Amino acid sequence: MAKSPEEMKLAMIAGLKERTGKTLDEWLRILRSSGLTKHKEFVNLLKASHEMTHGYANMIALQAIDLLLNH
């Protein structure tokens, strides 16, 4: 059975350290300290500076934007 979008996101987060070498919290700290504020800027930074795939960069950027808007 196919995973729901939420299940896919949770699976990506669970495997993030293994795939990228950093946890979600570590990536969020990097994005916070970057001074950037827009989703596309976050994605571009993660892809260009950290050689991250688009899927992981997008998921992390979405989490960062959610935190910025809700905190």
C-alpha cells in the first residue's frame, strides 16, 4: 500500500541523518543562521551548498518555513 504524504514526510525525516549526515534540527539551525527567509532560497542553498537532492531540500525548506511562520 502506498504511503500518504504525511507518512512519506515522516519517513524522510526519520532517514535524514543517514542520508544527509545531519538531523532535521541541525538542518533547521543551518537555515535559521543563513539569514534567508523564503522557501526557494532555502531549497537553493541546500542544493547548491550541501549537494542535497531536491526532494530532501524541499521537505526541509517546508519545515523551516512552517517554523518561521508559527514561531
